[in-house]
Amino acid sequence: MSKFLTKLEFMTTKPALLKPKKPFPVTKLEDVAGCLKYDGKPATLEDMEDAICQGVEEIFTNP
């Protein structure tokens, strides 16, 4: 089964409307911002591009 499936909830309007079901409850930034703390050196644009390339390579070499 694909990890990219979207859960749908069925709305009974005419015509029928399908909309994505929200996977998480509504949250406020202050409720989750603590997980963003980072004390390391800032990543350069080159570091970010290298990480993206590495991730793409992993996806296509490890089916």
C-alpha cells in the first residue's frame, strides 16, 4: 500500500463532493513551535540542495 494515500470523507451534497479528511487536529503555532529549535550552524543553500539530491537518489534506488 502506498504511503501517499489520502483519506477522504464523503459529504452527501448534490452533486456529491469529496474532500480530503484532515489528518491532524487544528493546532496553533505556539503549540508545536518548540520542536523547531535548532542549535547547530545554519545550513547553506548548497547543503540543502545536496540533501534534496540525496533524498531523491534514495527514493529511486530503493524501491
